[in-house]
Amino acid sequence: STVRLDPEWLGPPPPEGDVRIVDRRGVDIAPLDPHDEADALRLISYLWPDQPWRIERAKAAMAMCDAVVDSTDTCTWLSQRLATPRPGTIHLVTHTVAWQYFSDETRRGCLGLMEEAGARATADAPLARLSMEGDDRKGEGAPIELTIWPGNHKLNLGRVDFHGRWIDWNAPPEHSPRKKKEKP
């Protein structure tokens, strides 16, 4: 990939695994097309000009972007995506820095849909929610949280800088291959 993430990594590495992505989609009420010149310029304008590494990384990501982003309401989309179990795969729903833009009603609706789908999850068709959203710890990045169904297992995987400068990985020991390093 031409997109390189190089955060300062604190803590043990995440567990290794063979991951195969069989499908991916996104949703936005008014998605921008990174291949459209005006939309690409708008996306770049959201980045701070004194952080050229973020601008270069965004340009590289936009150049290779081929994922489908559906234009609709998040709850409607999530309801449709979670309606059918996916045997033999884990259905992962992920969101980063989106919650703050949703109404309370939308957040409650999305959480309810995840809980309902989680109640239907099986060992052969599990569901997971991976999130990176702001919390009340201002200036300390965002929590990385994972919920896995069946079982409604909640894991705090650590914290991450909003702009990708560092990750403080703190997964439970059974989910990490090595002991956590001491912070400098």
C-alpha cells in the first residue's frame, strides 16, 4: 500500500492473525468522492496545513480509495447491513470520530441495532464493534474499544491520538503476545 501509518507504538504489539476482508462498505448522509477534484480539495482542506504528513497520507489514501460509501441515514443503513448473518465470517462494524456528529436519537438507534444483532450472533456468525470516539479525557486521545458477540464481551484495547501520532495499546494479556512495555 502507498498509505503508511507510523505511529509511536506504546505497549505490546497486537496479536498476529491471517485477516481476509470479504466485503467493505461505508455510509455517509452526503459522501464526498475522493476522485472528484472539488471533493478531494474539500477533504484536504479539513487537514491542518502545518501537518504535511497528514496531507500526504490523505492524498495517498484518496488515490487508492475504491470502497463503496452509501449515501443514506446511518441507522437505516446499519439496520440493512445487520439484517443478514454472515456465516463463516466476523461482521465488523467500525466507526471513528463519527459519534460526535450524530444526534442522541441516532446514537441510541445505532447502539440498539448493534445490541439486537449481537443477540442473534453465533459462534459461526459473530459480530464485532470497533470504535474510536472521543470521551471525557480531553487531551488524552480517544479510547479504542471492541465489543464482540455472542457474549457481549467488551475490551478496552487502549488509546490513540486523533491524528495518528501514537497508539497506547493496552489489550488484556490474553489478547496480546507479549507483556506491556513500561512507558518512558
